[in-house]
Amino acid sequence: MVGMTERRGRPGLKVGSVGLVLFALAAAYFGLLLPMASDGCAQDEQALICTGLGQWLVLAIAALGSIAAAAIALFGTWVAPKRDWFLALGYLGVFASLWVAIEIADNAEAYR
């Protein structure tokens, strides 16, 4: 069983956790701005971002996906504090959700 003194003695884990939370919040905030990529869409555009569903997907994937990835990683780090790869997976999950949302938002250029 891990004592409290062993958990307090891991400053790298604390710094990584705070960094992950800040990265997830920044990604979620950026995700709130991504639906504005549809502002330049014409009436007859077929790109996903030009539909209401596409705008919702961009928002949900970036905002909710990044917060969920960070929450799962932080819970895994809390349950198993010796395994630092939970934080690495959290960073990867936040980055992946933001990347997928940007790809959907930027796909309108492919149809022009």
C-alpha cells in the first residue's frame, strides 16, 4: 500500500498533472472557437463543418474529448501513482481530440 509520504514525494507527477489540466482547458477553450470555421461556408457547400452536425462535432470532440482524456488520465494516475504512462496517455488523448477537431474544421478548404 502506498503511503501519503510516497505520494507527496513525486513532484514530477504533480507538475505533469497540473500541466495536463492546463493543456486540456486550453484545448477545450480552443474547441469552443472551432465552430466559427464555418463562417466562410457558402449555401451549397458539402463540407462537414458547414452543417449543424459538423459544428457540434467539432465543439464536442475538442472540448469534451480533451476534458474526458485529462480526467481519465488523472484518475488513472490517482489509482496507480507509480505508473506515469497514464499522464502520457492523457496528453496524447488531449492532443488527438484537438487534432481531429481541427481536421474536421479545416476540411472545408478541400471542397473549394
